[in-house]
Amino acid sequence: MAQYDPFRDLDRLASSLLDTRRGPRRMPMDLYRDGDHYVLTADMPGIDPGSVDIDVDGQLLTIRAERTLTTGEGVKWITREREAASFLRQLNLGQGIDTERITANYNNGVLSVTIPVSEKAKPRKIEVTSDAEQPTILAHESHDEPQPVEQ
């Protein structure tokens, strides 16, 4: 049987009253490059995938999501630590990103965004040519008279 702890409830009340983060929450994320694309993963537990909104405006990637909590009629809460919240994260993509081919997947509370590098930004080999043409020298072997060398 759970015991009632008035100090825990008082601490929770004080924390919620003094919490200055009433705006959008930041979501923890990782970002790494894998070959010719970047991968962004963000923790978003309890988020309805339908509430996730990803926009690209120029070189600015914006991720928004909402966590809503359901309450039923006649429900008496014993404890409620999870909050309804909105989440926001913005990243400046910089140059060299193919913004037309960005894809996203949400699975098991983790959002994965694949951000491909544009073809123009990928490393490539440059062929070296010369403006001066080199003369072709052909030699023939002959046992009779000496032959001139063709150029």
C-alpha cells in the first residue's frame, strides 16, 4: 500500500509554481553525419505522431510537437507528473543541404530526420587537362634506309 507523503506533494507544487519554462520545451536530440547525409534523432516520448510538424523555410528546419493528456469524466488522479506540453526545436541547415529530399520517421518515441547533402556539396574528383597538345612520336624499325620520325 502506498503511503501519503505531504512533503512530496508540497515539493511538486512549489516546483510547478516556480517553473519558468511555460513556453515550448526543448527536446533532447543527437545529430551526426553518415556518409552523404545527416541524421537527426530527437526524443519525443508520448507524442502523437499526427501532432509532429516539420517545416523547412529556406535553410531553417523547425520541428514542433504537442503532447496532450487525456482526462476521463469522473477520474480521480492519484498522482500526475506528466504534463501536456509543446516542443520546439530549430536548426539552421546552412548551405549544401538538399532540402527537397529531407525525410522523417517517428518510431517508439524517437523522431528520426534524414537530411541529405546536395550533389553540389559532395566531394568530387576534378580531371586535370592540359591546353598544350603533345606531339605524337611514332618510330618504325627498318633494316634498309633510315626513316624519318613522324611527328
